[in-house]
Amino acid sequence: MVRKEITDHIRSWRFAILIGLIILTFVASLYVSLSNIKAAIGNVNDPDHTFLYLKLLTTTDNSIPPFHIFLSFLAPLLGISMGFDAINAEQNSGTQTRLMAQPVYRDNILLAKFISALVVVSSLFATLALLMIGGGLLLTGVRMEPQELLRILGFLVVTIAYVAFWLSLSITLSIVFRQAATSALTAIGIWLFFTIFYQLVVNLVIRSFLPDPAMLTQEEVIRYNNIILNILRIAPNHLYTDAVATLLMPSVRSLGPLTMEQMAGAVPSPLPFKESLMLVWPQVSGLLASMTGCFALAYYLFMRREVRS
């Protein structure tokens, strides 16, 4: 069943179009990074200037965003496109009833659709990472450090978890709504809300309740900023951006506001991978928990659904 679902994904036109967009974005970002890599690694004021392969993913000349920023927009579309008609398309075509008449467990159908999509997405991003590493080795001849490899692997895991969240959400919507167009529009509407409107709504609501910042002490300002950040982190794209930015930029030492006392005497230097991972573990846990919750809801709804209707 997993092999059949993988074949269906690979042969679908919408998947091929999105894969083409992601590969085109990757090539464009890598070209811009290689064009500016000499200046990036020659900037001794940058604590991350020695991480060549991380610079390939983050360096830009401001003409286009870096690759991980592009992925925060394109990865949800990839997950939505692979799951918005996972269940209702078979129900509308009548194949689901015939499939359920076979000696297969009902939950295997849902698991096959989810696992096959994850296998395809994981293969895609693993291939892009290997192409980036191989291109860097051929063009620069610089050996990759183990810490860079660990950070790139962490970036891949977080990206796959991010796609898996939108995939599980779209599968849930494909169970709730009978029409594939309705589930697709609902999933895209949720993505647009969190990507564009959520931060605007939070800022408008918070400003109407918060007192004038000029009347607050430094500790109160930091406390209110932490509250705002925690509310913004409900959005999955915010969790993803925080996590990958910290993993790909080792000099990032905090994801919240710092006091002058905390900054005093601090030496700008890259963090070890373990400390960066501990810093973003709440974000990674939030993505994994959101993905698990959406898939659990899809599992519950699908197992209780009347497939003969």
C-alpha cells in the first residue's frame, strides 16, 4: 500500500510542479550563496564566518530570501498538496468502498497515505542536502565539519516535521470535508492566516491592552515581549523559522529579548550544536506535538467514519 501511494505521488502533476518550484528555489538560492560566499566567509566580524556549508543555506545578497525562508512558504504547500484529497478523492470515486471490502485493516489505509508522503518528502530534502554538500565540495574543496553536518541534518528533520504537520492537517480536512476543493481551500486559508494575518491580529489585539511602553520599566517591557512571543509561537511557521534560524546560525544565543545585564560581557561566538538544539527544543517539540495531534484527530475521525455512505 505504501509503494502504491508513493507511485501515485510521484506520477501526479501537482506534486511534480511543487517539486519543480522547490528545486528551482534551491538552485537560485545556492547560486546567490555561491556568488556571495567569498564575502561571507571573509567577514571576520561575523561569528559564523567559518561555517561554509551553513553559509550556503543562509547567505544572500537581498535579491532573494535565503533557502530556509523560501521553505517556510513552500513547505506547507507541499504538505497540503499531498494530503488535501487523500481520503475524499477515493470516497467520491467509489474506490474506497471496494478497498475496504478487501482483507486490510482500516488504519493501514490512513497510515499508508501518511507514511508514503513522508517517505517522498524525506527523500526530496535528503537529495537536496546531498546536492548542496556535493556542490560545495566540488566548487570549494573545503571539508565539511561534523558540527555543520549535524546542523544540516537537524535542519532537514525540522523541515520534514514542518511538512508533516501540514500533511496531517490536510489529511484531517480531507476526512472532515467530502469535496476535495473544500478541504484544499480550508487548508490554504489556515496557512494564509498563520503566515500573513496572525501576526497582524496579535499585534493589534496586544496594543489595545498593553500600557504605553514609555511608562514601563525594562523588566516589564521584557515580560510583555515574552508574552507576545509566546502567543506568536502558536503559529507553526514561527516555530519553524525560529528553529531553523538557530540551527543554521550558530551565533544565535537567544530567541527572546535580553537585558543589558545579560548582554554585558558576552562574547559573540557560535554555540555548540547541543546547546543550539536545547535552545530550539521547545519549537521542535511544538511542531511534533502539533503534527501528532492533527494525525491523532484524523485517525479518530477515520476509524469512526461510515465508509459505505
